Amino acid sequence: MLSSIKRFLIGRPLKSDALGEQKLNKKKALAILSSDALSSVAYGPEQILIVLITVSAAAFWYSIPIAVGVLILLTALILSYRQIIFAYPHGGGAYVVSKTNLGTNPGLIAGGSLLVDYILTVAVSVSAGTDAITSAFPELHDHNVSIAVVFVVLLTLLNLRGVTESASVLAYPVYLFVLALFILIGVGLYNIVTGEVPPELHTPVGTPIAGISLFILLRAFASGSSALTGVEAISNAIPNFKDPAPNNAAKTLAAMGTLLALLFSGIVYLAYYYGITPLAEVTVVSQIAEETFGRNFMYFFIQGTTALILILAANTGYSAFPLLAVNLANDKFIPRMFTFRGDRLGYSNGIIALGLASILLIIAFKGHTEQLIPLYAVGVFIPFTLSQTGMIVKWIREKPKGWVTKLIINSTGALISFIVTIVFFLTKFAQVWSVLVFLPIIIYIFHRIRKHYEAVGDQLRITTCEPSTPIEGNVIVVPVSGITHVVENSLNYAKSLNPERIIAVYVAFERGDERKFEEKWKQWQPDVRLVTLHSHYRSIIQPLTKFVDTVEHKANESNYRVTVLIPQFIPKKGWHNFLHNQSSLLIRAFLLYRRNVVVTTVPYHLKK
């Protein structure tokens, strides 16, 4: 039954040689890897206005020069990541660049930041998409968290079905969103040119504003830079592209940068000219659409596509998180399970882990996007800074042809990214201070995991491990609960192994039961030694494990190995297991950690 449900949800398994069919062309890659960056147009301009409104609505004209600064940063990042794509064509992005050029710890800071950031990508995108839906339908506001969780579950299932299948589904909403915003911007600009929008709605550019300060402007710039989150995703996911992967990735990156620049500029300008003021329950894009078209079909079309891309932007996290996890797992910094491909050839463990972590985050923050965006953005700009710095070191060290130009590009990107990171810490410290706590913890965990894997490898390696002690014989201990076919089956198996001796162990709670069982045993199995243990506190585990430890200590002196052979009956139907106490599972769980004890289960299958 479970297998049938799994097949229905994620599809039939794919053969390993079908991996090439799961690669993305530029059109699908742009949809699946750029949705995060493009979707940030829906909340990036709004974040600028939220900061400026603390001074007054008259200060909104500053959004124009701030947007120019964001576009300069975008250009530097696009050029920088284009160089990373060709320098490191196997993917890995900021983690690989930082680890290779700056050292292990800077690499882990970048990798840890991005892992957390991709979780935030899903949480922020889905929360923002839910906000867009509830802006159009205010009666749904009370169900924001539930709606967001449902969308995360659906996205997780979609990605478990495979990269190409999810890309095929996501391409339409992404391109519809781009079309909808271009129509909105085009009609909005037409209305401005034809004079349908009165100029009194906004303050002219250059108007002196009392109370404005460099601190406020830098804070607004940092908030607006949240629109650039997701730019690095393409450099992380190069292995997902069809050959020639680096060329296709670079072209996709350029297309994403162009679209992002046009959409961001258009929304910022319309918000300024229309005099839009950010509201708690209505997004800026929603207000622009309502001012431009009224509350008609086009308004709901824009809101619908905006909600879709905000939700589906989370798919950038689903595309990049598993690949980054693979790089970290290959370097033994996170569990190896993240390197395994699932039935549909995707890294399903990474996809599931991302989905679960995102749901926990949405519930913890109650779906409030504005609380997550600063943490989300600073988590991106730390890797931005480290990756660009790593490329600077690479060019200075290797000095390839044209390295001076490349050095200038990466230096510019590193400097601006560093400034934005510092501004985030200075202006939004109350919201991003947790980065300074969880990053050291994550890096410590990475090193502990790596140390464990190295210790395991050292102990398992034939050339370095201690010589094995020869086993002279075997003592079998059989826990018994009664005189049944299950016990008989286990004793017959034990006898077939020809051990030195077999000891049956019965744990009694009452003295009378103990004597009765001993008498019955002598008649049933007189050739098998029975040991009865009285449990004063009605525990089976404690007296049994104590007895096994005693036998193991004595057997070890003669180089004998103790095997605990646990009888277990298997019900015909799975749900029948809930009707039994599963004591055999508890015994096995407790005994598995005994150093010189072998634990074996002998199943007895019931027929009805």
C-alpha cells in the first residue's frame, strides 16, 4: 500500500542511465533557477519603501537613486558569477570557490550560510506568495501558515518527481509572471506619459526631506538588495544544465540579470510615481496593479501570477540545496545520505530535509515574511563576499590571460557585497544577530561530522586497524517468553549452528510463574539449559542485559563470542504489529550497543 502511494505521488523509478534526460535546457533552467531572483521583484522594492516611510512618504523619491545602486550591484554580481561559472564548471558556487582559494573554514562559512539561506528561500518565497493570495482575498489572512505549509508539501512532492518534470510545470507560471509584469509596467508607463496619472501623487526627485540620513539611506539600500537573492543559484547548479553546461549556465545567468534589472526598475519607478505607500495587508505590486487596471481581470491575473512565482520561487532552493549538500557530503562535512539519488534520480534526501526545515521555519515565524527577509538577505551576501574574495585570490595567484579585468570585476563585486553585509549588521542587527550565533555552531557541527567520518575510516581500514581476535567458539543466549512455536523455531536454528552451548533465558515477574515455567521446560527441552531471572520491577530489559553482560565477560576470557538469538513472530498484516508489545525490538535496540555481543533475530511468520 505504501509503495502504491509513493508511486502515485512521485512516479515510477527511473534507471540510472536516464540521468542525461534529467538535464535542463536554457529555457527550463531560466524558469527553475531564476524564479527566486525574479520573484524578489515582488518584495524588494517594497522593502525600500518600508524603510523610507519611517521618515515620511515624501522621502519616496530616494527609492530612485537607491534602485540605481541596487542595479550597479546586480551588474557586478552577474559579471562576477559569470566568471565563477567558467572557472568552476562542476558547480558548487561560493562553497567551492571559498574552500579552494580561502581555506576550509571560509568555505564552510559560505556553505553553511547558503544551506540556511536556501531553507529561508523556501520559507520567504512561500510566505510572500501566501501574502499575495491573502491580499486579493483578505478573508484568508487567518490561515496564512496553513496555506504556506500546504504549498511547501506540494513543492517537495513536485521536486521528488524529478528536475525536468518540476521544470516543465514551473516554466509556465514564471514566464506568465514576467509577461504580467511587463504588461503592468508598460501600461503604467503609458498612463504616466499620457498624463492619466497626476504628478501630485509623488514628491519630485531632489526635494529636500527633513530627517533623512545616511543611516536611513544605507538601510533602505540594504533592504532593496534583498531583490538580488538567488543570483548565485545558477553557479551552484551547473551540473543540472545540458552540455555545454558552462556556456548554457552563463547565457541563462545573463538572461536572468537582464529580466531582473528591467522588472525591478519598472516596479520601483511605478511605485514612486503612483505615490504607493506600503501597507501591512496589501502588497506594493497589488496596489500598483489596482491603480493601473482597477480590480478587474488583469488585476487578478497579476496577483495570481505574482503569488504563483513567489511560491514557486522556492524551487530555486529545491534545485540548489541538494547540489550544495552533495558537495558538502562528498567532503564529509554533512551526512553521506545527501549524496544518494532517489527513485527519480534527484537527491531526494536533500529535497525532503529542505522541505521539513522550511515548514518548521514558517511555523516558528508564523509566516511573517518581513521578519525573515533581513536574515535571508544577509545569508546571501556573506557567500557573495567570500566567493568574490576567493576569485580575487585565484586571479592574483594564477594570473591567467586577461586576469586584470577579471580582478577588477571581482574586486568591485567583493567590495559592494562586503559593504551591504556590514550595512545589514549595522542597520538590522536586531533581526540578523542570530547569524553570528548559528554560523559558528554550524561550522562546529561540520567539523565534528568530518572528524567522525575520518575516525570511522581509520578504524575500518585494514592497514591501520587493530588485528582481529580469533573466535574460538560461540555461546548462544535465547530470550524466551513461553513455550511456543516461535521459541521452538529459534532453538532449532540455534542447534543447527553447533555452538559450544545454548542458554535459554526466562524473565519472571512472579516466583510462582518462575517455578511453573522451569518444570514445563524440563519436560519440553531437557537438553537446553534454562536460566530464570526474577525481575522485582517488572522489567525484561534490565535483568536480561545484566545477564548477557555476565556471560559475555566470562566468554571473552576464552575468546568465545556471545550471540543473542531473539525469537520474533511476524504478523500476516502490517497493522497487526500495533496489537503487540514489540519486546523483541526493545531487546535488540538495547543489546546492539554491547561491544562483543552479536544480536540476531529469528523470524517466525504467522499465516493468519
